[in-house]
Amino acid sequence: MLERELATTAAAMVAPGKGILAIDESSGTIKKRFDSIALESTTESRRAYRDLLITAPGLSQFISGMILYDETIKQATKDGTPFAAVLKKNGILAGIKVDTGAKALAGASSEQVTEGLDGLRERLAEYKKLGAAFAKWRAVINIGKDIPSAYCIDANAHALARYAALCQETGIVPIVEPEVLMDGDHTLERCYAVTEDTLETLFHELRHQRVRADLLVLKASMVIAGKNCPQQASVQQVADATVQCLKRTVPAAVPGIVFLSGGQSDELATAHLNAMNAMGAAPPWPLSFSYGRALQAPALKAWKGQAANVAAAQKALHHRAKCNSAACFGRYRPEMEKEALAA
């Protein structure tokens, strides 16, 4: 019964043409976002912003699930309807971020390990009652001089696997997210090597800890040059390198892979996803998206913290979701951006 529930949820998360909207920013991150529109971050302003995202009309055509923050899954619309109930009514799965953030790794101060395992079994049971169908845990892998170390990759893979095992035990589909950061001046080739090592280690650890690869979703970073690298790769080069790396490391049994945008611009993240899906030979798993800022940025800019702008913000979100849905089929065209401006 539990296995069937997990399989059904995982399949729904990566349904054709659908992706995941990440609205699980920590209090610190959402404050930075709100600072950009000169809005104070309060419990109510955060609730109002998540409300407009969650209640955006027609989003279920392109969005399969939304990743919520601990505060958000316990909040409701102005009429008192819990956000998780609104999502369920609209045919969108509720997810929950369960890690407590990356902290300095003991013995390797320039590297990080994600924490949050203490009490996780109990927290997952609570989130399940609140309506969560899937969860997310993000590991952070930095590239720099002599890093990442095997120690850092191992520590993060171990934590990801322990989290995933607890999720599956609870009947919640785990999203495993080993993010290789874009920060730095590393080349595309260096990113490829680190991503390959990270994914190989992760799936070895998942097997070791008895996590079912066919009952999880991988949230992957793209193989891309560091932001400060003088030699930036083309969209096609990023797509080719990313798909090749995934084919070499990710079991075919995985139901689907969703990409994080990782600091890319809205349109570039969409173009990269489109190029991967426009290739001749289809990979063994659906390639979709789990974007946060790359989906939200236009909506946040349109909203400006004002109730009168909610409809415009929801329209901007709908457009970005539509573009990324098209990219899941390799059908995105830059002209679609102009169509939105003309509408």
C-alpha cells in the first residue's frame, strides 16, 4: 500500500509537461527577496506572497507540486483554508523542505554539510498529517581550490540517504538535491567531474541505506561553468554535458529528474531545459524543473507587495510556468517571451 502511494506520487510529480514550484525560501532568503521590492518581511507579508503563488489560476496545467516552508504549510488563505488544502483542491501536490540548512563541516571549515536529521521522523509524520506528499533536502557542494573533498561529498550523501530512507518509511516521496554551486571561476569540465563524483557517491549511499531509487525524485544542478569563469559554455554545451553526466550516474529506475535554476536568469534556465529535451535520443527519465527564483522573480517584481498587483503577478507566474512546461517537451521558443509582453 505504502509502495503504491509513493509510486503514484512520484509519477505525478514528474507528469509530462509539469514541474515543481519551489516556494520554500528560508526567512533569511525571503527577506532578501522582499528587500529587492522594498517590502518588510513579516509573517503576514510572507503569507500574502505565498497566497498569491498558491492560488494562481490555471497553474495545475504546468505545475505538479509546490515545495513549502515550515511556516507556509501551517498557514492559510484569508478565508482560513489551509494552503495544503488549496493545493490539493487545485490538483497540485504539497511538498515540504525538511532540512535545517548547510553548516560548516567539522574538520573542513571551507565546506558544508546539511543538518536536520534530529527529530526528522517525527517532523515527517507531522507534515504528512498536514498534507505533505513529498519532501526536499538540499546538500551544498562548493567547487574551489582543493574542494570539494571526498569527505564532504560522502558526508552530504550519507545525510541525504538517511533523510530519504525516513521519507519513504513515512510514505513521503523524497526529493534528493545535491546542488553543485555555480559560485566560483571553475570551468564546465570541472563542474562535470564534481557533479559526476557527487551523483555516483549519492546513489551508492542510497543503495547502501536501502532507499528505493524508483520511489524518489532527483533534483539536480546543471553542468555549467562557474559564474566568474571567463569561458562560459553555450546553451547546447550545457545541455549536452548535463545529459551525458546524468546518463553515466543516475539509475534508469529513477522516476524523473527536476533541475534547479541555481542562479541562472529566468529565460536561460528555461533555454537550458529546452535544449536537453530537444535532443534526438530521449534519456531514460523525464527531465523537468523545480525552480524557485527562476519562476518567481517576474511575479515578485510585478507584485511589489501591493494587493492591487496580485492578478498581474499571477499572470507573470503563469507565463513562466507555461514556458518551462513547453521546455519539458523541447518546444520552448524565445518568441514566447514577446508573446507575453504583447498579451
